[in-house]
Amino acid sequence: MTDRQQITRSTGILGAATGLSRIGGLVRDVVVAGLFGAGFATDAFFMAFTIPNLLRRFFAEGSLTAAFVPTYSEIYHLQGEDEARRVANICWTLLTLVMAVVVAAGIFASPWLVGAIGHGFAATPGKLALTDMLNRLMFPYIFFVSLLALATGILNVRGHFFLPAVSPLVLNLSMITSGLLFSGWCDPPILSLAFGVILGGLLQLLMQIPVLRRHRQLPKPDFHFFDPAVRKITRLMIPGLFGVAIYQVNVIITRLLASFLPEGSVSYLYYGQRLFEFPQGIFIVSLAQAVLPTLSRQAAENDRPALAESVRFALMLMLVGILPATVGLILCAEPVYSLFFMRGQFGSNAVHQSALALAAYAPGLLCVGFSRVLAPTFYALKDTRTPVLISFWTLLINVGLGLLLMGPMRHVGLALALSVASLFNALLLGGVLLRRLPELNLRPMLPALMKLIVPVMVMGLAVWSILGSVDWLQPGNLLHKGVVLTLAVTAGLLLYGGGCLLFRVEGADRVGEIIRRKLFRGKG
């Protein structure tokens, strides 16, 4: 199997699994919106979940994955399975101890953490206290999900992608079940979601055990923390921690600034970001996660031409898959919230405000996609410092624009600031990588981009025309809304896919293969 086929196959498997998880996430958000709306309780919950969720990306999906996967992949392919298993056991032991300390410290320091990131909540009686209570309850989630990230890295290097990628579905189902069954028993009702988070995190980790046992990778205590391989992972993690931290500070600052805006602003940004993350999770994260083992192996073998080709191919896939998704998010934002969210405590104003946030986030989708491919390339080259420096300047751009735009545009300005900062980050990463990896030739992507413009414009015009026949801010008429939205999305996909085939856009056939794998996995 060639590297292109391996990347495509892995992306398809990850996309299928992540698609199931994202659908579960959409259902979860619909349930949460219907039960709790967008206001006092949801602002507190989303702000409280910010801290353990950011630490998840900080320790787990960010620096740990970026440092562990290239090193583990190199040991596994060059030194053999026994040595890789030994290093993994040391990492299991060390991570367990570190995360136990982090959880204990987080629960103890919760009042100060919550007061720092949700300072604007102090103006509303009881809001900070509720946020602190929720944060304490959910903090152990970071322990389970960090160990899950280590298990995911091990299984990905060994070619297993589906089970780790589908595990977030368990978290979503746990939160849905807890909200529906126990919200009436909890005081306040929003506590039921916090209990669902903890149960979901534990179940996510436990479901990896059968596959780990099959590969004889169940963790065993090993306290040789000064092993050269572990020191190497630690050295790579330290600058990576700062890089991920700077990125996550962007999210914290956005929510901190939103806490000073009218009630509901934090919730509007959350709901907007959740739908923004739908295509991001299905395609961007899947492709980035699928390409990292290949990039790590090629870098370990010092095959720079193959490394450059894999990067270019991944960027091309990203362009073909994400450009229409960006246009689709902008056009379908209000219809999606109207159809799926407008019920219970979630009214027309919440639909409109959340849709505005999503439309402001959407232009940054392609930039985030490019960054998710470019940054791991630096990690594969054992350079974790460059993304750190670039992330720092991205932080300054986001803070400056956020302060500038939040006055006239409120929460929409904060979302737009993050999109502009994402563009800056992608451009700078690409420019530096072109100097670091001269073999990388991006010129062939320009004709493909020009070919894509016509299908995207035709798709956008058709979708806009079809959706314009409905007043989406009026409640009810769910069947009619569902038919119109389905017709618009179907017409858009057919026109875009047909246009790509007509113009013979490079990578379109591979994206089609990924979609076929998602829809007909296991057939053929």
C-alpha cells in the first residue's frame, strides 16, 4: 500500500468514526439546548468545562500526541515491538502519576481558576459559584482522557484508528442520558451534565482495553523515568506544551472577553464553535491524525521528498474537502440551528445569534485545516519550537482583534478575531516550512484552487437560492424545513462533486473514496 493510499484509507476510517461521534455531539447539543437553552446555567457549564477540556488538549491531544507518536513510531519501526512496549509502559506510569497530581491541584485551585477565566460572571449573583461547582465535578475527566490519548497514539501507530476515534460518541451518549434522566433529580439541573462528563470519560478509556490487550499493550508499572526515549519525549513535549498552551489561551481569552458581554454570549459562541467543529472533526482532525504516523516514519527514514509529497497531498485533500464545507457552514448556519435547535428554551434570538457566531467562525476552517497538517510536519521533523513562536504571535493577533471588535460586534467580533488569527497562523507556518523543507512544492495547488472556484460558486448559488424560500426564524414547520435543507445540501453536494469531476480537480477522487468508505465501510 502506497503512502497516499494509507493516508486516504486511514482518513476514511477516522472520518467514519469521527462522523458518528460528531453526530452524537450534535444530538447532545440539541438536547442540552432544549433542556437548558442559552443563558445563566449553560454559560456556567460551558465556562466550567473550558478548563478540563483545555487541559485535555493541553496534555493529551496536543503536546503529548505530538511528542509521543513520532518517537514511539520511530522506536516501533526501527527497534522492534518489545522496545516499543517497554517505552510505552514507562509513559503509562509517568502519565498516570502526573495527571493524578494535576487533577488534585485543579480541584483545590478551582475557585481561583474559575475567577480568572470567568471574571465577568462576578456581576451576576451565583454565576461564579455555579461555575466553580461544575468545574470541581468535571475535573477528573482530564485524568481519563489523557490516558486515552496515550492509548490512541499507541493504537494509531499500529494501524488502529476506528475505535479510538469513535470513543467520543460514548461521552456524548453519557451526557445525553444523564441530562434526560437525571436533570429533574439534580439541583440545579445542569449538574446532571457534569456527572455525564465524568462517566463518559471513564467509559472512553475502558473501551480501548480489548484492543490494547490484543497487542499486549496493557499498561504495566515501570518507573524508569530517566530512560533516554522518555527523556526525548519530554524534551519534545516541553516546547510543545507552550505551543498548545498559547493556542488554548486564545480560547480562554475569547470566553473571558465574552463573560463581559450580555448574558448568553458564552453560550452563543459555544454553540457556534460546536457546529464549526463538526466538519473540523470529521475531516480535518481525521486527516491530521491519519497523516502523522506517515510523516513520522518518513522523517525517521530521512526520506524528505516523500515527506514533502505527503504534506502537499494532505493539503490538497484539505482544500478539496474543506473549501465547500466553509461555504456550506456560512449559508446553512441559520437553517441548521432553526431545524435542530429551535425548541424548548432555545428561541429565535438564540438561533440568530448562534448562527452569526458560526458564520464568523467558518472562514477560519480552511486555515485551521492547513495548520493541523503543517504543525505536525514540524513535530515529525523534531522541531516543536517553531510552532510555539508562531502561536505566540497568533495569540497577540487574536487578543488585539478581539478587544477591537467585541465593542461594535459583541460575540461575533470575538469569533471573527479568531478566524483572522487562524489565517495568520496558517500563512506563517506555511512560509517557514517552505524554507525548512525546500522539497515541498505547493505551486501545483494553485491550478487546482482555480478549478475549485467554479464548482464552489455554483454550489453556493444553488444552496442560497433553495434556502431562501423559508423564513428560518419562524418556529414550527419542521418537516418543511427538513425537506428544504436536505434538498439544498443534496443539490450542493451533487453540483460540487460533478464540477470537481468535470474539471478533474486533483484529490477529488481521493475525497470521494473517503466519502465512500464512510458510507459503505466494509463493502468492496
